[in-house]
Amino acid sequence: MTAGNATQEAPLADGVHGPFNTRQLLRLDQALRIADSSTGLTFSVYVGELAEPSRESAESLHRQLAAPAESVLIAVSPQQRLLEIVTGGQARKRISDRDAKLAALSMVAAFGGGDLTGGIVIGLDQMASHAGRS
């Protein structure tokens, strides 16, 4: 299912779509739109299983985006307890590895408290703030 650039796995057997309800998907969509419009970069979120090695899997997903050079992918696999942030060449000029690591720490803290949606929103906000205006 896709909401803006937020992607989650297919519906579960009971009709629930992955880890997010409609309100959470709307919150993620809004955070993505704000990050995109305020920076001129494209932010995307993937939530689901990542093949091993997870970094290569996340990089492969990132390469499939429409404009990978200007894109940032947050890939989260709650079941595997994995988080990968991939920045394209142009995005990396505005979001340093240090900035991405700080955002990751904040996200992991929220995930640890059981707030998947809030963690992703926090990460998007922090990276957009570091990237600044386009």
C-alpha cells in the first residue's frame, strides 16, 4: 500500500494493512510532503522485510526511486529490528552521515518505545531540518 512516498507491505490476513492504520498513514504522508516541499529533495519510507545484507537491499530499493540522486530512503524492518537510511549523491551533500546517524538514533529511541509512526516522523523532520531549503 502506498500513501505519498510511504510504502508498507500488502494487507495482512485480517484486512489490516501492515503496521499502520489510516490515521498513521495520513500522518506519514503529511510528514513526507513537508520534508519534500521544504527541501526540494524526495523522501521515501519503506516498511517491510529487508533481504540480507540489509544495506544492499535498502540501496537497491533506493536505486528504484524516480530520482535517486535527490532522494532519501528510510527503510525500516520492525520484525528484523533493522533501520537503514540511504541518501543519493545530491541529497548527501545536504544531509551528512552524521545528520543521518543522529536522526537514526532518535528514530530508534521512538521505535523502542513502541512508536513506529512517531519515530519515522521524527527522522523525516530532523533530516529535512538538516537539509535546509532548496
